[in-house]
Amino acid sequence: MVLLEEAATMAAAAGWGPTHLDVTVVAESIRISPHRSAIARSLAEALGLGTEAVSVKATSTDGLGFTGSGEGLAAVAVLSVAPLS
């Protein structure tokens, strides 16, 4: 969360603000469904967004790589920004 907040601070200093966050969690056996809303709320709060502007989903690698063998998790995030007015 610290990295996300720092990135948002740096973007704001450059005149940009977050508009939408899309996150994909890559995990083989862990299910995020029960935690999806809490994750979205936490991310939205860190960025100063409404929860409707945060998308959280999950996928697996079907047994491939370190995530597929259960050795770890991965996350991919895309943050859309717009100029601050």
C-alpha cells in the first residue's frame, strides 16, 4: 500500500490524479471472492477514489510458474490518470 500511495503522491506532484484502478490478482488456490470488497475499499481509500472506480479480479496460471505451483502470488495493476484541474 505504501508503494501505491507514493505513486499517487508523485503523480499529483506532476499534475495528475487517479481516475480508475484495475487490479488482477494471480493465484492458483487462494480465492479472493470473500475479500474482493475489502480489497477494493482499501485500494480506493489509498487513492482517494470511490469503490466504483476500483476493479478487483483474480485469475490463475493453470499450474504454470511460481504462482501455479503455489510458491507465491502476483498482482497486475493498471491505474488510469487524468490531469488535475
